[in-house]
Amino acid sequence: MFKDYGPLSTAVYEITKPIGYSIDGDIEFYAKRLKNVTGSILEIGSGTGRVMIPLLQQGYKVHGVDTSWNMIQSNKRNLDQFNLDTVIFHDNAMTMALEHSYDAIIMPSGTFCLITQYESMVAMVKNIYTHLNTGGRFIFDILLPDDFIVGSSHTSFVNITENCGIVWEMKSLSMDWHTQTTHSLIKYEKWKDGELIDTELQNFPIVWYGIQEMTLLLQTIGFQDVIISTNYQFKHHANGNIITLEATK
């Protein structure tokens, strides 16, 4: 019934968040935090290459991993367009067993919050730890749902060609305070010459994890020196809905 990051979702993402499009300053922040990294970096949830490609252009050695084949194909097309080359794994971060180890592993924007099962999230963080070199850093964001309104909806439209486009509607269905989860539904419709030619329905749950919750988990797994930043301001602890955690192996 549902499709996660299918062709229509990927097309909308590419148009609305093109390569180099910075969400609240995430690309600039991550580039600064990676400034002294000379070894390889892994981006989990590399998607279309929105973050990866600007980092590659700045000289970083970045690999990617993603569960969506549509996103990977989009990323490869974008790499070709920018005359860049790198490795992208079709895998998930919970069970991946890569031959490479990394000086940094990153999950910008809301990627971390897409892991909605707590056991899967813990397995992922443990697996990330094993893929880091000693002294390597795990940098990721958690998002707080301060603007989520149950019952609200939003409809948008993007053109693909002169006579073809995609309409998508996102409905905010519920918020569960016990499981720390918001639940939305996204419907994509592709229209050509006034006729509906394709549809996708995406189930879109998001989990918000607590700062202390994540700090304790990271330390239990073996990470050290956990640094907290807010709204992409390094070590800034004021109120904000984007929390970045950085931890060292």
C-alpha cells in the first residue's frame, strides 16, 4: 500500500531540494565540523546527493549508503552531471557490513529520526560505532516537532515539463507522546495534460529522541566527548528544534 521514497517522492525531493540546497544551514555546518577530516566519510541516507555532492566538491572523500534505489539512481545521475565519482552502497545502517572504516559518519537533517523502532535505532548506532576508526566521529541531527499540528495539511505542486507535474499533499495525522512519534501521510499524484498518470502513497512517521536519552546511549555504546549544538550553531544550547550531537569513538 505504501511506498517509501519511490520515483515520485524522489522527483519532488530533487526539484524542491536540489543539490547544494542547504536546509537551515546544515551543509555549511557539517562542512565546518568535518574541516580537519582527511580520511573517508560516510553519509547515511545520502539520498539524491544534496549534501554529499557539495562536500565532494570541497575535497572531502565521501561515500554514501541509502535504502532507496530510486534515491541512489538519482544520486548517480547527479554525480555524473557534476563530473564526480564515489561509492554508494544500497544497504541499511542497521545491518551493513562494509569493508571500509571511516573517520566520520554523518546523518544530516532528519535522517536519524526516520528510524522509528527503538531497537533498530540502537542497532544502527552500535553498527556505526564498529564502522568508525578510533578517534572517528559520529555527527547527526535529531529534530523536535515544535511546529507539528495534528489535523493540518499542506498541498504543493511542481512542474516536471510544460504539460506535466506532480501534486503532493501532506496530512499531519497524529502525535504520540509516549512513543515520541509524529505520523503523517503523503500522497503524490503525477498529472499530464490534465490526466492522472501515476500515484504514490507514503507513510511518514518521525521519531524525536531526547538529548539526554541519546547522550546516555552513545556513552553506553562506548562513544566519548558528546557535544551538543542547536540550530547549527556549534555548542549553542539555546532553545531550538534542530539538535546536533557529535560523539567520538
